[in-house]
Amino acid sequence: MTQDELKQRVGQAAADYVNAHVPEGSIIGVGTGSTANCFIDALAASKSRYRGAVSSSLATTARLESHGFKVFDLNDVDTVPVYVDGADEIDASGAMIKGGGGALTREKIVASVAEVFVCIADASKRVDVMGTFPLPIEVVPMARTAIGRKVAALGGVPIVRVTQDGMPFITDNGNEIIDVKSLSITDPRGLEAQINAWPGVVTVGLFAARGADLCLLGTEQGVERIDY
Ligand code: 5RP
């Protein structure tokens, strides 16, 4: 089975989970990326069950709207019973690296409001120790070099994310991203708190303080549910 087929499988499993556990008329929190897209496509079949969605990126908003979902501003929403999103890595505690698609800040905001965070991932994302996937940090552009020095002092290798044209990658919030290579993240909560405290950091793509509550992991044997 290809990685794309595994993603479709967990996207469908997440739609089944939401349809079974989330009350009708709810507003669903929706993440960003290829796995989240599979979830959106699968949930579209039951969209009349929901008032709409809160989106974590402009790309996700466009995909939701293409299916006819109403997309709400988070400021106009009182409760988000569930947030469904992918991950770049997830460890045994449900802590994740996210932000490979650059949407980490809005993802973290919606996740912080949601009652339940459902991570959807193919089996390649499960790791013992995070850090093989470069850790994204969204930064205010004028702080890019200063934050790069702090990253290097931690033993990481900071790489400013660029587009295919070689231009700085700009997030939906108008900021830049530093991807940090060569970290072995043995204390995800501690590192998340440390990096978030640096001036100029908007968000670090470590989701440990608010990790996943459960993961639907796509494997060759089927979808495995892991509760944290
Ligand atoms: C985007 C994310 C994504 O959830 C993460 O990059 C996983 O993406 P994909 O499902 O395409 O593998 O954090 O900012």
C-alpha cells in the first residue's frame, strides 16, 4: 500500500470517528496538509451534519469551501469539540512535530481551543525520539538571524525555508520559517517552552504541551487507534 493510500485510509477513519462522536450541528477544527485533505474529502459526504469548520490555513479554507463547508472565524466560535490534523512526527506520548506545510501557528491556535485533538498519520510518522524531521519555527522576519544563532547554540542546524523559486517562504501570517535539523528531542515539553520564550518566535512546531489525545495511524494491517 502506498503512503497516499494509507493517508486516504486514515482520512476516512477520522471522518468515521467524527461522525460517530461529535454531535450534529458542531463546528469541526480542521488541520492542514495532504492527510488533512483526505479527511476533508471524506467528511464532505456528511457535511450537512455540521454547522461548518474552523480552518488552520488558507489552503484548508479553500478546500473546505470547495466542498461547500461554511468556514467560521475562530473568534466567532465558542466550542470546537474536535480538531483533526496530520503530523510530521509523533512520539509515544502523543507529542508531535508539525509545520511541514507551514501552518503551525494557526494549527496550534485551533488545537488549543479544541476539546479533543485527533492526529491522523501514516505509520512512517511514528517515532521513538523526534527530530529526524526538521523542527519548524515560525519567526518574525527581523529576528531570523538572532533566532538562528540561538538554534545553533542548542546544537541544531537552522535552515531558512525557501520556495521553489528560492524566495523566503512566507506563512499565512506574513512571517518566515526556520527549519531546524540535527536535533534529538528528548524533552519535547521543555524544548517547546524554551523556544517559545525567545523574542521573535511566533510558534515552534512542537506540539507537546497540547499534544494529541488520540492518533489514527494508517498501517498495512489497517488503522490502529492509539490513545494518550
Ligand atoms: C502542516 C502540518 C501537517 O499536518 C504536517 O506537515 C503533515 O503533513 P502531511 O499530512 O502532508 O504529511 O503540520 O503545517
